[in-house]
Amino acid sequence: MGAQISQTLESLARETDPEARSLLVRKVTAEYVRRISHTPTHLERNLFSALVMDLYDHISLSVRRDIITLLAQTAYITTELAEKLSQEADEHVIPLFEHSPLLSVDKLIAASRQRNEEVLKAIARRTEVPECLVDALMARAFVGVVEELVRNIGADFSQQAMTFCSIVGQSSPRLQALIAERCLKDQTFHDSILHSLADGCPFVPMSIVKASEEGSLDEVAFGVGGKAKMKPANDLSDGPVNREEATLQINLGELTYDELLQALLRAERKDDILWLLSDRPGLSTKAMEHLLSTEGNRTLLRILVEQDVSMKTFEALMKWRVEHFRFLQRNVYREVEQFRQGLRQKHSA
């Protein structure tokens, strides 16, 4: 392996503190994945995978989550390691199920029957989703999963799946728009719709029937304003941040908590701001909403002091808090002064 990885492995072998070993495992994983000058050999792949497998059950949950995010897209680990990573809780395995080339179709079908909606959405976004997997995902009847499959040009629909998609689309204008845009982008998909119509299928939404006859699918897809409703799954221009990657970058020191919070406040990403504030202390978003709307609550201040949030960002958060949570403006000065005092005490300790 590379010299840098070898040095980290030597440090790992000498380290006895469990927390420090966890951090070193994350570091060596990041170095292994992010090397661009050298493709791992078969031996290196096996050695690295065996190392992670051996230490995995003894490292902290936050580091395990980062390891899953790092290894989600690589083909240079063993199938055994990929399957072990896939056994983690639903909220930790989303990037793995979306990207990993080492998870078999059988494994993905089994996950489709057992995992929650967010994991199913991740599977639906994979580069290739064969008919049998589409059928398994459709069987869970989550509208959000159906939408992801229709968005994904790499998802192959059987006639059965097409019928179910049409039934769900009957009551969903959003899904009708996605079906129309998929027809414009994917002739095979459109041909399947036309085949269903020719066979007398009564479930195809009338908007799609009419648009197919009149050649006006673009109007159904894009609406009056001409703005596409269907975006690539990784287009974050007006969607949520990649939370797993953001957490990983913070833990690796490539991004600070303060920088991310600043960016989210500027972009008015309410859901992502609530996630970021509540994730580290392990609170629910409902609990965080309560903290943001409550005056004189020291818990929020403590969280932000612990994360080294700057005064500039804290003041921006207070402004956002007033606008979104009816926090009284007259209480902002006191909160700012208490936060300033908290930072001084931390940095003087």
C-alpha cells in the first residue's frame, strides 16, 4: 500500500485507546478510498477489507457511519465487507444501497422487502435497476419510491410495474408529470405506455393519454412555467444536502460545522438546518424545533458552543430563528451575550 497508508496502519497497530483507534480506522479508510494514483491490487483489497472487518465491531457508531459513506461507491473491497456494512441500521446504509457495486440483486431484493422507505428510494436511484428489482420495490407501494423509479432512466419497468405506476399516477399530478417527462426522455418507456393503451388498459392517467395523442407531453411534464419537475437524483441545486457526505467531511476536518451551518442559513434550507442542529446531540427534529422556539434554553447554546460556531453564524441563526420560529426579537441580545460568554469560557479553559 502507499507510504501514507502504511504509516497510518503502523500507528493503528500501536494504538490502544479505543476512541483513537476508531479515528485511525476512519483515516486509513479515507486514504485507501481517495488515492487517485494507484488502483488497489487484489491483495491490498483483501488486506484492507480484513482489517476493517476485524476492527469494525469495536469502533464507534459515528465512525462506522463515516466508513459506510466512504466505501459506498468503491469496488475495491470484498463482498463480505460490503454485506457486513449493509447490516447497519436503515439511517446509516442509504449511500451503500444507492451506490455499492458489490451488493447483489438478490441482496437488494431482500432489502426491498425489509428496509424503510428511505433505503428503498436509495435502491431506486441506482444506476441500473432491473425489472425484478423494480417489481420488488413497487410491491411496497411507497409513492416516493415509485417517483424515484420513474425519474431513473436506468430503472426497467415490467408491464406489471407499468400498470401499478399508472394506478398510483391516477391520483398524483406530480407523478403524472414525472411519467410524461420519462416518456420524453425514454422511448422504450413511452412505448410501454402506448402498448398498455393499445391493450385497453384503463389505468393510464387521462393526462398522459391525452398528451400522447396530442403530442403535448412537454406541457404535462414541465407545466405552464416550463420548469422541469424531474431532476437527476444527485442534483442538489434546490434540494437537500448530501447529509452523509457532509457529516463525513466534518469528521475528517475537510469542512467545519460552522461553514456548513452558514451555507445552510444563507440558502434557507430549513429541513437541513434542523437536521444539522439535532444530529450531533442525537435529538429529534421536533425536539430541536422546541429548543429554537423556547427562550432562555441553555441546551441550544451548549450545542453550538461545543461545535465552535462563530459569533457571525450564531447571529445569523438568531435572525433565522426570529423569522421561522417566532422567537422574540427582544430576547436576541441576551442569547448573543450568553453565547459570547460560553465561547470565552470554552477557549479560556
